[in-house]
Amino acid sequence: MTGRLRIRGLRLDVLTNVGRAGRTLVFEDGLNVLRADNSSGKSTSLQAIVYALGLEGMLSARREVPLAHVMTDNATLGTVDAQVLESSVEVEIENGVGERISVRRYVKSDRFSASLVQVRRVGPGAPSSPVALEEYFVRRPGAAVREAGFHTFLATFIGWDLPRVTRADGSEGLLYLETLFPFSFVEQKHGWSGIQARIPTYLGIRDVAKRSTEFILKMDAADRILERQRISSNLSRLEADWQQQVKDLSDSARRGGCALERVPTRVREGLTEDAAIPLTTVADRWVRLEEALELLTAEGAALRQRPIRTSGEAAEEVSASLRAAELRADSELATLGVVRRERALVAGEASQLELRIEALAEDLQRHKDTLTLVQLGGEIGVSLLADHVCPTCHQAVADGSDLTEHAMTAAENIAFIERQLGTYRSSLSDSRRVLDALSTRENALAESVRESRTEIRAARSTLTSENDAPSVSDVTRLVSIDARIALLSGTQEELERTRSVLRNTARDWAAQRARLDELESSDLSPEDRLKLSDIQQGLQTQLHRYSFSSLPPSQVEISPDTYRPAHEGFDLGFDLSASDMIRLIWSYLISVLAVSQARDANHLGLLIFDEPRQQETAIASYQALLQQATEQGAAGSQLIFATSETEQSLLGMLDPASCNLIALAPGEKLIQLLD
Amino acid sequence: MPDPALEIEQLFAELSASMAFARRPEAIPGDLRLNWRLSALSLILDRARGRTLKLEHLHVLWWGMKNAETRSQFLRRLGGESSPTEMLVRYDPTLSLTVDLGLGAAVVERTTSGAIKLLPAGVHLAAVATETGALEVQRVFLERLPAHFTQSLLNEMMDWS
């Protein structure tokens, strides 16, 4: 597999008061070695690649040009001190499908802003003439997301579909290119101090090192994490649905004069057959809804079967039931009165509590504001706020000295109010529960009173009518039974509908929960594990090859949590000798590159090392690195190493035919006068 | 019979530890916290025309800002939706002290006409309160008043005749 990005060439262009100066470097596929003495401009040229691509944010959070004086200020050209008037860098890059562009960015210029990047298509297939220039901006808000932003363009050019990641503040945003290039570029100043020492954390992306590794290796972990977040939010939505549906169920039951037994309040309880059983009263007895329907239907049928009695026939029975109904109605009315008074009392209490809670909440906010404002006193130099000292009389002025000399601190006061609020809130929820119960009771009583009155009216009418007229009591009873049956059947259907909705919700919830459990068992998919294990293997082989000696290389593993080299569960770092740290960085980055090339991944297929021989690494190890790099280059990657090793020493370690050696003469500077 | 007072005295004399009494701190309303009250004062004056208000007008606004009820009453009155009997401005004595403290701390100054004017330190205080998101309810209330409300507007509000 070829890489996603190749550096084809680099041109540094400096216009000075003594003439035009610069250098053009051409890079090939495979290993490129740029040899030059120390402080001759090697690092400048590699950093120029980073600068041209607007990626200097990966080097530092500071917003200054990361290039040496020779590009920004003054240069020694031969023996002449020259002033830089205008300078630019231009890098030619090629993507995985063979498209080439040249990217130019000015370093110092009166004509062009350093935020401007000029892109020109080159090579076969490019518009021949006139040469079309496209302009983009970098290092400004939106450069990574807006269409005119160069990084939006660059990501598309590379073929990267950047993932959305969580920021420290909880919002979501795109992963920045600055966090991905450290897998392809190790700069000299800080890059060799640790594994991925320079992944920028100042961009505020949560777990940025993990997120960028997951993207570079195209791991499923990132998707799994996103899916987990989605499922969590689905679960809370389903929980809320459940609450609403349970409320609907209770409302339907109440409308039908039923009470529910054992209502499952949480979705995880599910809806079993014996949960939320509707109960209602028939002849002053609580029975299940189905039973009530049977009883009423039977009573209705019995009434229908016997002929309607005349008033005379029914008189005796009717007067007895009239007396009973009157007594019942009286007692119900009395109880109703008591319940109503009680409810008004509790409602009054609840509204008092609400007022109190509102006032406390506002007071709480004031104390919290105070805490927020506390830091400001010193800042604006008002001694009153900073030190609580009166500026006039220089005596202590405490908070709340209008009321007391011993005021609580704001933090104590906040805790105090929160405790009060807690108490009042639970009182309020208690009052509301009692209110609910009382109003259910009140409705039931009112309904009973209505029924009793209907019965009384019917009985009276039966008793006062002609003896041979049909008994109104009987007829009314029949009508009321039919009405009750209709109401209860309707309620039964409605409840069954809601129950089936509830069952669906519970089923969806259970399915999502199971998926979440599966995802929570590990963020890594089998394919992810394979990639990490390949990296571990490559890492160990290379460590062995480079004579890594701080630990047996077979004991260095890749942590499934951090994706970084670890030993016995700890990330490897300061416990290594300085030169072994360098060997570890070589091995890790080349392994990641190799695994990405071999398996489907997002790595650029490019690795740039600025002075990989650090900390006096043994020459034998360095030779092994160069061989490894040559092999990796032959396998399809592009590697660019800058080194100050002498040409002779390099030729002893490298086969010049298998790499592109750009060697400057001893003492030669990279930037040269061109004329 | 031994004197109980003497006995107690003797008991204290024999104790190796000394007694100490500390008052327990008391809770106070949040609007008495120095930070809060000076910031609130600055926020009000910052919205006033010329960042200056007469003390009595300051009282009206201070009262109006006090709680949800007074805020809505104030806004209703401003919109001409309330009867004069409804709005009962309470003069809060703590505001006078707040102004005094503000004068001392050079957050405000008294102009020659006796009005209270916000000084740069106060302007800064208001700006920082706004930046930090503190006193949000109060700011939202003040923002609903006409931009740079004038003395005459407040006069009108207080003028029942």
C-alpha cells in the first residue's frame, strides 16, 4: 500500500538586501537522508515543511513563526551579513492517488499575510496554463472546519475523514491535524524527550493522545466510544419515555376510576404480567378490573332477565335502600368536606414551601456569585474586596457586618443553604405526594356522592310514582351498570394499549442495555487487538535489533489502555536510560507506520526524523535504524531523516543505491545565495 | 454549706485546660456579601445614563432587582401594566451602607449634585462580573430596562400623582 502523503520537494526562498538566496531539496520514495553539519539549517528545512502546511501548532502553542533567523531576520550568506526582506517556503506534496500540489506560505512579507497559503496543482493532470492559484487560510479560527481553511483542504487532499471527538468542555469537534502529524514528524528540540511527547494538549481535546492513535491506526475503538455515548443517551431517553408512559397509564386508570397496584417506576423493572394491575370497586369491594367487568355484566344480565318491577312491587325494598343511600350520601359528604379542607391546607403549605425554595435558590445563587467574584478583588486592587479592610478607617469590614459580626464564609453559607434547600425540597415533594393522594380520594368521594344522589333521586321517584308505573330505581340501576361497563371496558382497552407501548419501551431498553454492556466490556474490537499486537511484535523485534537494554525487549508491551509502550502496566518513560528512550521512540513510530501500511489504516505513510541519533546512541544501533528505515522505505513508506553524521560514516552504514542521500559539504549552509 | 460559685471557681482553677468560647458563625443573606453588593451596585450604575443615578433612584432599582416578585412588578410598572398601589418600594438600609463602602473603595463617587457616579474601578467590576457570568439574573433584569435609563424615567415611575 502506498502512503497517503509524499513530500516531493521543498523550496526555501529568501530575498535579502544582497540578493536572492535559498535552496531546493528533492525527496524520493523510500528513505531520504539529509546530511549537513550542526546549525547549517537542517532543522529549519524540516520545520519549513511543517510551517508550509500550517502545522506549527504541533510544535508549540505559541503563535510565532517556528523558523530560524535565516528565514525571518538576517542571514549570513557566505561572508556577508544580509537582511531578510521577504521569505517563503514552498513544499510539493503528492497524495495516495497521485495528485500533486505545491503549497506556498510566506514567512516574512509585506505583500502576503502569514495566514495565507497558496496552493497550485502541479504534475500530470494539472491545469497547464494559466496556472491556477487557490488561496486558503491557516492558523485562524475555522482553518480546520471552514471550506476556505487550508486544513479542511489538506484533510480532503490526504483523504482523511476526520472524526468528531469530545472536547474538554464536553462539546464535540473535529480532531485537529496538529494532533495527527506527530505520528509522522519528530522534531529535534522536544520530540525525542518521550513517546509522542509533542501531541498538543492545549487544543482542549479530551484524551487527545488516544483519539489520535485510534484515528491513525483506524481503530474501531473511537466508533465504539461514540456508540457508547449514543447508547447512553438513548437509554436516558427511553427512561424518560417510560416515565411518561407510566404516567399515561396512571392517568388512564384514574379516568376510569381504577387504581394501579405495583407500578414499575423504572424502565429496568420492565412490565411483568402481575405489575400495574388495575383495581376498582364494585359494591364497596376492591376487585381487579376484569373481575369487576364480570360482576357488573352478570348483575346487568340478572336485572335484564327479570321483568322490570312496578313501583308498588319495589316500594319496600326501595325505601330501605333509599334510607341507606341517604345515610351513605351524608357520611360521604361529611368526609368530602374534611378531605377538601385538608387538601386546601396542604396546598397552602406546598405553595409556602415553593416560595421559600425560590427565595433560597436565589440567595444560594448570590453566595455562589460571591465565590465567583472573590478572586476579583486582588485583580482590580480594591482592598475592600481583597482583604475586607475598610479603605477609609482601615478596620476590618466583614461580609454582612450590617447584621452580625460572625457571618459564615460564603462556602459555609452555600452548604447551609443547600442543606435547607434539601429539607424544603423533600418536604415539598412529600406535600405534593399527599396532595395527589388527597385529590384522588376527593374525586372518588365526589363520584360516590354523585352515584348515591342518583340512587336517591331514582328511589324517591319510584316511591312517589303511580304504583303500577315501572320502578325508576331498577331502570336507573340498569343504566348506571351499562355506563360503568362501557367506561371500564374503554379503560381496559386503553390500559392494554399503553401496556403494550411500555413493553416495547422495556424491550428496546433491554436491547440497548445489552449492547452497552457488550461495548463496556472493552473498547477494543478483535481487529483493534490484532493491530496492537502487531505493533507490539514489531516494537519488540526492533528493540532487539537496536540493542535496547533497559529491559528484556520481550517484556515491553503495548498497553491496551494508552496504546503506548508499557511494562507491567506502566507507561514506559523515565525509567529508561536516555538512549533507550530514543530506541523506543524509533521502534514505536516505525512499528505504527509499518502496521498502518500493512493493514488498513490512516497513517500518512510518511516519517520525518530530525536528528534521530540523540543521546550518543551507539553507532551500531543507528546503523540498525538506517537499515530498518531502508526496509520500511522499500515496503512503500517515505522516510526523511536529517542528520549531522559525517558523509563517510553514513556511507559506511548505508547503501547509497537504496536511499536518496542529500549530503551537504562540511561547513556548507543550507541557504545559499542563488546568483 | 459551701458556696457553689466558689466551687466552680475552684474547679476551673484545677483544670489544666483553659475554657474557650467561640460564637458559631451565622448565615447571612447573599446580598450582604461585599463582593456581591459592590458588583450589583456597579452593574446598576453601569446601565444608567452617564453611569450616574440619584440615591433614591438607586434605591428603586435596588429594590426592583431584589427578587423574582419585585423584578416582575418593576417590569410591569415600567410597561405601564400595573396600578400604583401594587408597587411598594421598600428602602433597603443596607444599600446606603453599600454606597458608603463603594465611596470608600473608590468604586463610586458622589457628584457635586449629590448623585452617585460609577468610577473606573466600578466599571471594571461590572465588566468582570459580566465576564464571569456572575449575577446573571440581575443582569438579565437590568438588560430588560431601556438602554441607559434616565432619571426622568425613574421619576415617572415613582410619581403617582
